[in-house]
Amino acid sequence: MIFRLPSLSFFILQGCELHSLPSSIKNQYANFTRLSVLDLSENNFHSAIPDWFFNISSLTDLDLSWNNFYGINPNAFGNFVKLEVLDLSYNNLNGQIHLKVIGLGSCHLGGYFPKWLHTQSKFTVLNLSNTSISDTIPDWLWNLSSQALLLDLSQNEIRGMLPMSFSSTNIASINLSYNKLEGSLPRLPSCSFSLDLASNSFTGPIAFDNNEVSLYILILSNNKINGSIPSSICKLELEVLDISSNRLSGELPTCWKKFTLLRVGLSNNSFSGEIPLSMKYCTRLVVVDLGQNKLHGNIPTWMGESLSSLLFLRLRSNFFGGTIPPQICELSSLQVLDLADNNLTGPLPECIGNFSKMVVNPNASQQASYIMESEYTPAYEYSLQLVRDGVEREYTKNLPLVTDIDLSNNSLVGEIPEGLLNLLGLQCLNLSGNYLTGNIPLKIGVMQAMMTLDLSRNELSGQIPSSLSNLSFLNHLNLSFNNLSGRIPTGNQLQTLNDTSSYMGNSDLCGPPFPQECPGDGPSQSPSFTSKENEDEGGDIQEMLWLYLGIVSGFILGCWMVWGVLLFKRSQRIV
Ligand SMILES: *[C@@H]1O[C@H](CO)[C@@H](O)[C@H](O)[C@H]1NC(C)=O
Ligand SMILES: *[C@@H]1O[C@H](CO)[C@@H](O)[C@H](O)[C@H]1NC(C)=O
Ligand SMILES: *[C@@H]1O[C@H](CO)[C@@H](O)[C@H](O)[C@H]1NC(C)=O
Ligand SMILES: *[C@@H]1O[C@H](CO)[C@@H](O)[C@H](O)[C@H]1NC(C)=O
Ligand SMILES: *[C@@H]1O[C@H](CO)[C@@H](O)[C@H](O)[C@H]1NC(C)=O
Ligand SMILES: *[C@@H]1O[C@H](CO)[C@@H](O)[C@H](O)[C@H]1NC(C)=O
Ligand SMILES: *[C@@H]1O[C@H](CO)[C@@H](O)[C@H](O)[C@H]1NC(C)=O
Ligand SMILES: *[C@@H]1O[C@H](CO)[C@@H](O)[C@H](O)[C@H]1NC(C)=O
Ligand SMILES: *[C@@H]1O[C@H](CO)[C@@H](O)[C@H](O)[C@H]1NC(C)=O
Ligand SMILES: *[C@@H]1O[C@H](CO)[C@@H](O)[C@H](O)[C@H]1NC(C)=O
Ligand SMILES: *[C@@H]1O[C@H](CO)[C@@H](O)[C@H](O)[C@H]1NC(C)=O
Ligand SMILES: *[C@@H]1O[C@H](CO)[C@@H](O)[C@H](O)[C@H]1NC(C)=O
């Protein structure tokens, strides 16, 4: 009778010494439209696992452990759509099924490698990703996997060390990333095709075993690996090399010509020396991330000339010097140029508006074709640490849609080139912490995609262009610590960016969000000032007037202690 209840959602008969279920149930499973938990564990069922269990499409938890079920129809698995927990452990499934593909990704397996796997000796694919296993990898699993093509144990809490035999494994694709594996890194099996050991706690140096080499994808990021890159890496034909966020040091190898690299991530280590010339032969490179190291020398001119597929170039936080070579503008596919926090000098290249990928707003209607356009759609994801709004974040899924130029904290001089206004798709421009002079380009408001604009800590002068208020996606603005003067533009998006910290430290800005009013605004204004209210370039006389009125209105508002002192200091400096 109970099985006639359509709203039944939990059915738990744990430890009831049952041998079988009434046979009539078989014809009624279609009524269990809400059943989400079926727990028959710790009974004495002695039969094959009924196929209809697998037809209860609402099921999220199926626990049949500790019984004597002796058979299973592997094809039946296909009917689960919501299953999160499957426990078949402690049954008699030996020899009954020989699965080729075992996909249990994101099933809750209760902390351990399922025992019944022990009986599986013919699988080629084993996916136990995200199954909350917190065990060590049992020896028998390595033995069983010797025939496998793919082993995905990522995103668990797997502990312990890898066995010595790991070095000679033939598994084509191994993913052990995001676990708690530790101990010194074993010699890497160069017979594999793809090896991902990212985000564990491996220590020691990188070494390769001496067998034939077919390793194309090597990801070791976010461990505690130290030493330098061994020269034996040169025998590989790498497509992806990501060893970022480790403790590696020494100079970079010089054999880059051999690699067919698409993506290289060496960031957040202690590599020194210059960018090797042979990297210029890696013409298919899409991602170059050498940030947060101790590299020096100039930014090579060949980067622009040779790496025409480059989408993401990140060299931030190194010791690169010299000027930014104009050849860099030839990177017509570039979406992210991050050279921040180096020792670069000279002006911004005039040709900066030539980055044609940044000319289109990637959000616009052509979004789909825009993504298709990048001819590489590799099976692995790119990710890149980018700083926006002063916060460093990892961009992965959204990366294809990101366009950033970050040249902050260098020693760049000269004016902001007008050509920059070509980059209508640019979302983030950070030029802060340089010695840039001249005005903010009057038509900056055409850069409609702009979300972050940081020009702080430069020597920019003149007025803030009123076109700035046209930037309707702007959510972070910093113009502080320059020599800007005159009325702060208002309206539209700027209405919400009303924090004084965006504007502080300038010679004399007036109007909201500052308390001091602009000349011609105050209640005591004389009509002659109103005519000067328009926003032409501020002349010297006008500037003097602002200064004067700034002091007076500041005084009137009773903010003399703050604004008066500030203005006084600046007027002294001007004198
Ligand atoms: C579902 O339950 C109703 C009674 O509640 C019954 O008449 C019907 O036959 C059941 N359907 C199946 C497929 O068992
Ligand atoms: C389970 O559903 C499938 C298709 O939905 C059907 O072919 C199969 O006969 C069902 N199995 C049982 C035991 O009812
Ligand atoms: C393994 O399963 C997970 C589901 O959790 C899936 O995201 C992942 O792509 C699978 N791995 C492979 C290599 O197919
Ligand atoms: C991991 O599994 C849980 C369910 O157990 C699911 O909610 C989560 O989305 C999965 N995570 C990934 C990255 O697949
Ligand atoms: C794994 O295989 C090796 C060599 O074939 C064998 O010596 C060892 O006993 C096996 N270990 C297990 C746990 O089956
Ligand atoms: C790597 O780190 C270990 C300690 O974890 C240290 O003993 C060893 O000298 C280091 N090797 C190098 C090359 O720095
Ligand atoms: C740099 O790597 C270390 C581990 O080596 C990690 O803890 C840290 O978060 C990384 N920093 C960044 C900015 O990725
Ligand atoms: C930038 O583009 C202009 C016009 O397309 C071209 O004449 C110029 O040579 C380019 N500059 C560089 C450095 O690529
Ligand atoms: C930065 O460049 C200047 C010369 O342009 C040089 O004197 C200085 O040592 C460089 N600083 C670093 C940290 O490389
Ligand atoms: C390994 O698994 C993680 C998490 O499941 C995934 O993000 C990563 O792309 C996988 N690595 C490879 C090389 O496929
Ligand atoms: C782009 O699209 C995202 C998500 O649809 C949205 O949050 C963002 O504001 C858009 N940005 C621009 C510049 O259109
Ligand atoms: C300042 O911006 C906040 C939102 O960021 C808004 O709630 C507030 O009304 C604004 N104040 C003024 C004076 O415009």
C-alpha cells in the first residue's frame, strides 16, 4: 500500500532483515514521482539490483550497501538524472559487471573509494571527481587503472603520497587536481598525454622519467614545488605548461622552439633572468603569464612580431625595464595587456589604439561569433589572475569576454595618446602610479564598455572631461592625486560614483562630492560668473578664481580646517 503514495519522498528500510520487496512494486514505480531517497542498506537482499530502481527519475540518494545484491545492469545507470549519492558498497557484485566507463563525478561516495571498484578491471574511464573522497589512493586502484585512458579524481580531499610506480603509468589523462596530496613530486610519467596535479601540496623538484615522451599538457600549479625547471623538459612537445604558484627559481629554459605551446603559466614563482629568445618560435601561444617573478630586461620586440595569436599577456610584478615597444601593438588579438608593477619608462606607444580585439565591445550582439573567432577551444580552461577595482581575482569562465590594459605602477611619462579612444571595447584601463602629464582625453566618454578607469597618482592636469558621465557601465573611477582642476562632472553613472576618494589629492576640483562649490554656483554668486559656467578649457585666470572661491566657499562652509589647509598648501606650491 505504501507504494501507492505518490508523495512518498523518503523510503528508508535500513537494517530490516529484508530478503526481497513485494513483486507488485515493480509495476508501480511510475507513481514514485517524488521519491528522492531510497535506502535499503543493511538488509539481506539476495538478487540482482532491480532495473526499475534506476527508473525512479526523482531519486537523489540510492543506498544499497551491505546486502547481497549480486548483479547490476550497467546500462540502467543512464536513467538517473538527479542522483547525488550512490552507495553499492559491500555487495556481491564481483564478476557480474565489467564497466568500461565509470562516471561517478559529483556523486557523494561517503569518504572512501567504493569497494566494488575493486572488482572492476576493465574500465578505461574512471571519473570520481567531486565525490568527497578523503581517503588515500589504494594500491589496488593504481593496479586496476593500468589499462585506463582517463582517471579523474579531482576535487576531493584525497590524502597521502603518490606511489613510486606513478612514474611509469600509462594512463593517458590523469587529473588529481584539487586534493590534499603531499610528499615530494614523483618523477613525472612522460607517457601520459595530460597530467594535472594542480592545487595539492607536492614539494621537491620537477623531474621526468626517461621513457618515450608524449606529455602535452602539464599542470602543476599551486603546489610547493621548488628547484629550477629541469633541462629534460626540452624533450617534451608541450602544448600547455602551467607551473604557476610554486616556489620555482632559476632561469627559464632556452628550448622553447620545441614546444607547440598554446598556454604558458609560470606566474608567482621566483624565476629570474630574461624572457628567452626561443619563445618567439611558439607562434601559437594564446596565453603568456609570467607575472610575479623576478624577470628583468626589456619587453622583447619579437613578442609583437611573432606571437600573433596571443590573447592574454601578463608580465606584471617583475623587473622589466626600458620602453614599451611599439611592436606590441601588432598583437591584434590581444584582450589583456598587463604590464603593471614593473620598471617601464618612456611614453605609452602612440599605436596603443591598434589592439583591434579591444575595439569591439565583446558584450555586443556579435558576442557569439566573437568567442568562435578565437580559433582555440581547448578542452582545458584558461584562467588568469587580474586586478580590477584594486582587487585581484581569478577569471576563468568570463575570460573570453575580458578586455583589460593595466600599465600601473611603472615610470611611464608623456601624455595619454588620443589613439587610445579607438578601444571602444576596453573594460578596464589602469594607468595609475606613473608620471603621465597633459589632459584626460576630452572624448573619453566614447569608450562605452569601460567599467574600471584608474588614472590616479599621475601628473594629469586640466579639467575632467564632462563626457566621462557617458560611461554608463563605469563602476570604479579613480582620478585621485593628479593636478586636475575645475568642476567635477555629474550626471548618469557618475551620480553613484560620488566618493571623494575618487577625486582627492588634486589641485583644485570643485562641486559635489566635495563640499566646496564651483565659482558661479554658490548662493552669493554674482551673475557675471554664471556665464563662465560652461566647460571650456580652464584658463589661468579662471583657475585663480576657482582657487580663490574655493577657499572662500570652503570657509563659508566651515570646512576651512580641512580644505583651506589643503588649498593653501597647493597655492603655495603653485607660487
Ligand atoms: C498509481 O496509483 C494509483 C492509485 O493511487 C493506481 O490506480 C495506479 O495503478 C498506480 N499506477 C501505477 C503505474 O502503479
Ligand atoms: C526503465 O525506463 C526505460 C526507458 O525509460 C525503459 O526502456 C525500461 O523498460 C524501464 N525499465 C523498467 C524495469 O521498467
Ligand atoms: C568528471 O565528472 C565531473 C562531474 O562532476 C565532470 O565535470 C568532469 O568533466 C568529468 N571529467 C571528465 C574528464 O570527463
Ligand atoms: C560537486 O558536487 C556537489 C554535489 O555533491 C555539487 O553541488 C557541486 O556543484 C559539484 N561541484 C562541481 C564543481 O561539479
Ligand atoms: C599491484 O601490482 C603489482 C605488480 O603487478 C603487485 O606486485 C601488487 O601486489 C599489486 N597490488 C595490489 C594491491 O593488488
Ligand atoms: C626545496 O625545498 C626543500 C625543503 O622543502 C629543501 O630541502 C631543498 O633544498 C629545496 N631545494 C631547492 C633547490 O631549493
Ligand atoms: C602564490 O603562490 C602561493 C603558493 O605558492 C599561494 O599561496 C599564493 O596565494 C599565490 N598568490 C597569488 C597571488 O596567486
Ligand atoms: C597601427 O595601425 C595603423 C593603421 O592601421 C598602421 O598604419 C600602423 O602601422 C599601426 N602601427 C603599428 C605599430 O602596428
Ligand atoms: C629601474 O630602472 C632604472 C633605470 O631606468 C634603474 O636604475 C633601476 O635599477 C631599475 N630598478 C629595478 C628594480 O630594476
Ligand atoms: C582537472 O579537473 C579540474 C577540476 O575538476 C578541472 O578544472 C581541470 O580543467 C581538469 N584538468 C584538465 C587538464 O582537464
Ligand atoms: C556585459 O554583460 C554582463 C553580463 O551580461 C553585464 O553584467 C555587464 O554589465 C555588461 N558590460 C558591458 C560593458 O556591456
Ligand atoms: C551616492 O551614491 C550612492 C550609491 O552609490 C547613492 O545611494 C547616493 O544617493 C549618492 N549620493 C548622492 C549625493 O548622489
